[in-house]
Amino acid sequence: MLAKKLRKVIGKDKKIILDLSDMGQGEVEVIILQEEGHVACSAERVTDLPRHRLGKISGTLGREEIYGDAR
């Protein structure tokens, strides 16, 4: 089975035009995927990531230091 991925914008008339001139004749299945709500561009997604500054890591902790004498 061949797959073709296209990105289109649905206009005010609620129609899209697909150019399938590179595909042969025959039966096809069309699936429309749309994210709910606001669709963010990739630049917006990166700027929305949380940033944390926790300072320098001065060393490591061993199991005994983390759990103490819990058994």
C-alpha cells in the first residue's frame, strides 16, 4: 500500500484541493487529522518548554545517603 502525506489549510469555504497526479488510478482511503484547539508552530512549542536553573552539581549521592537506614 502506498501512502502520501499532504499538509493543507482548510479555507473559509471548508474545501481543500488535492493534486494526486503522481498516483495511479484506483480506490483510495482518505483520512483527515486535525488537532483540537490552537495549533502551535514549532517555534511556539520550543519557547513554551519550561526552563530550570538548578545550579551546579557538586557531587553524587549513594544509595545509603538517599534512603538512610530504611529497610
